[in-house]
Amino acid sequence: MKYRELQKALKARGLKSHGTVADLKARLAESEGISISFTVPTKKGFVYIGQGDSNPAYIGLYGYTFYLNGDAVEVEEPFASNLRTNCHFKEV
């Protein structure tokens, strides 16, 4: 179903009709007594530790921003496997 169709079906049942498509589908399924589960991709945290003396203060990689010795950044698994082999990053 498209977003507008989901909204129309929920309004017909007297339910809230705003939110993401996933929210609307779950709300509609719940009203019909159907259970829907969503899987969330696992994430791993990495810290940019640099290497040597002249490291930048931050680096942008795979759409994420890592600060030198900053907080751990959670990345999705395809990127985590690449960062594990990079000596500039430490997995936490």
C-alpha cells in the first residue's frame, strides 16, 4: 500500500494516520490483529585513533564523521568490516 492509502485505511478505523510508512503499516496490522516485527541492523562502534603525529582533528568516511580520540561512532556492518582492517580505527 502507498502512504496515502495507509492513511485512508487508518482514518477509516479511527486511528492516527501520521508517521512513517513502517509506523502506519504496524498500526494497521495491529488493528487487524496481525503481528509485524521489524529487524534493525546491528551496529558497531569505532573510535578514530589516528596514527603518527600529524592526524587531522576529524575525518569523514562512509558518511560518518569521526573525531580524533572522540566518542565512538556506531556504523552498520558493511562499513564495520572495512574499519576493522584499518589501523586508524579501534572497535569498542
